[in-house]
Amino acid sequence: MKTFNLRPVYIPFKDCPTAPSVGVQFSSTPVHKRKGNNYTLIRSCRGSIVHDTKACNTFADAVCDKLEQRLINLAKKFDPSYVVVAPTVAYAGDPLTPLRSSLLIEIRYAIQSYAKKEWSWVKAHMSTINTKWLDYHRACVKNMEVRYVNAQDIHTKDNFIPLKERNTFGRRKKPSSK
């Protein structure tokens, strides 16, 4: 069986604008009416940081629009009769649309997490993106085996890389000379 060698998706994180923190949001429920033990009450009194994500959402829209067109063109390349059918409540649509939309949503979340500098979330989203990118290509390319070019160095659900050996973007860390 022929193999289709695949490179990981490129997301230009260097061009991503940062999301500045605008303030802190506190719960509107009074402390004496909150439920839970002491730890959860103390934790609920802490505020959560609010970020202004307008610029990074615009950037994510631009990236996802380009990527969606690439994915549709890939599907049309391997199946010329492919037509994008949007799912509705009564109709499931075509089988590639849910895979494509979940991949694009995950990319938006990764860009937002990068803009907010939430590195653990970036790591989680990139691992999921690697898996969904591979699943989409496997669904498009039916008569070939699809795998990453350097599959042993990319974290997916099929290839687990321990946290200590993995960088923020779901790849195996390069060995250092220490």
C-alpha cells in the first residue's frame, strides 16, 4: 500500500498578537450564599483575569479561512465529486465537515491560548490539533496509508510522547548536549 507523507499543520504563532489583560472579573454571588467547603469558597473569592481577545480572534479567523480552503481543496483533489454540505438539525451533512470544523475550532482555541500566554492549554490544543489533522487526512485519502513524515517525534493519540520529552507544540524535544 502506498503511503501519503504528511507534515504537521503550520500555524504562524509568531504573527499572533497578544491579548492584553483588561481587568479582573469577580463572581457576583455574595460570599455567604456560595456553597462548598472552605477551599472552594476561598478559591471562588479570587477573580479571574479578563483578556481583550479581539485582535487575536481576527488573526485566528484569517488563519482558519486560509486553512479551511486548503482542506476543502485537498478533499476535492482526492474526490473530484466532493461538495461541501453544511450540517443542519435534520441532516448530518457530508462526513468531512465535522472533522474540518472541529479542527478549525481547536486551532482557534490554540491561538487564543497562545495570545493569553496559557502555555499548558497551548500544549493540550496542539496535541489535539496533531491528532485531528491526521484524522482529516486519513478521511480524505482513502486508498493510501497516511502518516506524518517524522511520526515518532509528533505527539498524537497514536504516538504518545511523555510530558518531559515534549515541547509546547506537541513535538519531541531535541536532545541537548548537556
